[in-house]
Amino acid sequence: MKCNYILFLILFSTLSFQFCYSQQNMTIDTQYRIKPDRSVAKENYYFGFFPSDGILYTNDKDLRIQKQYYIKFKNTFYDNANLFNVAYTTDAVQHTLKKRPNSELGAFSIIYDEKNGQVVGVRVVTQDSSEIYLTEFGAKLLNKI
């Protein structure tokens, strides 16, 4: 009985942490985008992750292009560069109900230097492109500037 209680507490704590982490609303301003040759271009993007509402807002501040995506939490993981990622994917149900175009289907990750660390950038993968946007901190960390 005591063993079951301890296992329940461990499982509940783990799920609670992931749920809280995935429901944390945040805004991220990035200043750079990684180009195909792995150098960086100066670009100003805003990302508004609002998983509690199931929405990601993006804004290309230079071109004044705004987009909205319906998202849901997927998982957390460390990538090949040992950076911590909080990943979201398109919420297919909301996407379908709102009759959004297929070009808005995608995967989106907030990239941190470590768990509970500083934001390095945002990865956006759609049918049209795969982009990584970096914060000033991220560009310096990755020796891009």
C-alpha cells in the first residue's frame, strides 16, 4: 500500500510538472534567423505562445506579417545540441474546426539552454519551411554573432 502511494506521488509530480511547463504562456522576441548556410540574418520576430488558450501568434516585425496557429503541447526533449526543447504541434481538431489552411500545420519548439534556463530561440517547421529564430542570447551562445 505504501509503495503504491509513493509511485502515485512520483507519477503525479512528473505529470504535474509537464502540464505546468506546457501551459506556461510566454512571449519571445527574436532578433536573428539561421540561414541555410548556418550563418544568421538580422530579423525581428515576435512569438506569443499561449498554450492555455491553444494559440501561437507570430509577427514578422520587419514585414508586418502576422499569423495565428492552433497548438497543443507535445513533449519536452533535449536535441542533438543538448538544448532543452518544449514542443508543440498543430491542434488538428481546432485547425479543422476553424477551417485553417494546410500551410498552417506544423511543429513549434521553444529552445532553452537548459531546463528552466534562458530562451535560445524558437524552431518553426511547416510544410513550407523549417526555420530557427534566435534571441540575442541564443545567437551569442551559438557563436553566431
